[in-house]
Amino acid sequence: EAGVTQFPSHSVIEKGQTVTLRCDPISGHDNLYWYRRVMGKEIKFLLHFVKESKQDESGMPNNRFLAERTGGTYSTLKVQPAELEDSGVYFCASSSGLYPYIQYFGAGTRLSVL
Amino acid sequence: SQKIEQNSEALNIQEGKTATLTCNYTNYSPAYLQWYRQDPGRGPVFLLLIRENEKEKRKERLKVTFDTTLKQSLFHITASQPADSATYLCALSYNTDKLIFGTGTRLQVFP
């Protein structure tokens, strides 16, 4: 069974440009999460989808970040325009929503904004 | 807001010894406390989950304890091996939703 896959693994862009990150969850997982780790800090929650609906987007930093999950399958996270402080590693995770609520993480996308 | 502290940034131990990692939190106790392992360039991998009404959980060489009075969890790896070297993350959750992570402890097991 394929795990959570994220693309690209690494992205280097200039300040002001747009970047789109993609996450393919484990097949059949209705719950999809985005997290971010900036240098030296802990992994922080961004948002949570249940199927195609946003269940909780309390961690989204500002309106430059837009997450979508069309059809309840894969998800994209767009940053537009990117700022220097957006640099970090963006993780996606998915879960079935059943106990013990394990979240399976992808390898992450390392975003560098120059 | 909830704050999580893991005992130290790095822990070095000799192979065969028991590694003990600490996770302390503030505010109210979570419904679930989880431990993850993270290797360089990889995402976190789930290891163990313990509920607030449980005192201890075991899985092979791993043991987790949860003390809601002390607001603390201890994570033990017995008979440690160099392959156990990684960063270990403590994470809290209050329902089925978001995880709140600590900064992690980097464990190095040397032969």
C-alpha cells in the first residue's frame, strides 16, 4: 500500500513568486492534514480536511495560503505571494479517522524562499 | 495556548542502555498523547499512543507512561541500538484532529 506522497520534495523560489505543493493521501483516508516546520521550531498544524471540506483551518498563517482538496482525494497548498518567512518544511498527513487516530506523514516538501 | 517541552535537544547513550525521554505540557491534559520518530529527510512515523486514562503502554522495546497529575509523559527505549538513533517527537491531541508537537529530542545511540 502506498503511503502519503508529497510533491515536490524541494522547491526554491524567489520572494513574491507563487508555489503550489501537492499531497496524495493514503487511499481511503478521509482526513488530510497540513503541517509546517520552520527552522528551529516545532511542527505546527495548518489545517485539516475531512473529505473535501475544511474542518479546521485555525493554523493557516494568513490569506496568502490557500489549501484545496477537490473531490476529497489529493490536496494542494498554494502560497501566493511567497515571503521569506514562509521557508520551512511542509508536511502532509492522512488518517482514517478511526481509533487510534494515527496520522501517517509524508516526507515533506522543503520550501526555500530567497 | 498549550506548550510542550521535551527534556533536551539531544541525548547520547551507549548501546544496550535504556533511553528515557521526557515530555512535559502545560494547561489541561490531552485526550491522547503520542510519540513519533523522525529520521532526517523523512516525515514523523507513529510509534505509540496513550490515552489520558491510561498509565502505561508497551510495544516491544518501547514503553510510554502518562502522568496527568505531573502533566508529563516518559518514553523509554530499552536495550537501545544504534538503529534507534533519531529524533523523537511528543504530540498531544484533544480529539481526532490536529496534533500539537514538541520540538523533539535527538537521540544518539553509540556502540
